Amino acid sequence: MSGSNHLSIKPKKIARIALGIFFIGASIPHFTAPDTELQIIPRSLPLRRTALYISGVFELLGGIGVLIPRFQRAAGWGLAALLVAIFPANIYHTVRDIQTGRFAKTRVYHLLRPPFQGLFIWWALWSTSKK
């Protein structure tokens, strides 16, 4: 393997590991602090608590999946789809200025969260792509 190929693979592996850790960590509050997490799900959505747990399970599975070579591509696409599906909750969180944690109390957090969704989608797809 040439040096340039080795260098192009290593950042993706690091990014994939970081992505897995991020999503595994992000899944935890779905189960440990569901009442706090429920605040950012629009009240008009039916079965909000069920949706919260389902999204937590998919975050956990996606986070684990990107760490397993056999599943990493499917997990990356699954996380991208999940990020698209939860985007309305992020907009709701921002528009309503919902306070859910120390950092999430800042206006900067609320303004940056929706654009970062696109970055997370890119991260999931890039870090799990074969090229």
C-alpha cells in the first residue's frame, strides 16, 4: 500500500470511530433522560415517547454499525436517513429555543444545530464510503 493511499484511509477510519462514539453517546440520553429529550420532539407528533426510544435505538445501532466493517456502509446510510428524519425536531428545538442542557441553553447552540445536521449527514456518508 502506498503512503498516499494509507493517508487517505486513516482519516476516514478515525472519522468513522469518532462518528460511532458520537452516536453511541448521543443515544444514551434517550434512555437515561427521556423526559428531557422529549422536550425537543414537536408535541403534534403522535407517539412521541415511542419515537424517542426508536430514534435512540437507531442511533445506538448506527453508532455500533459504523464500527463493524461488514455493516459500516449500511449503518452510515441509516444514520444519514435518521438525521433527515429527526431534522424537524432540531428545527422545533431551535425555533422554540428549548433549554435542555448546559450548552443547549445558548442561542449559538440553537443557531448552529440545524446547519450541523448537514455536516453530520456528510460525516456519516463520507466516513463509511469505500472511496
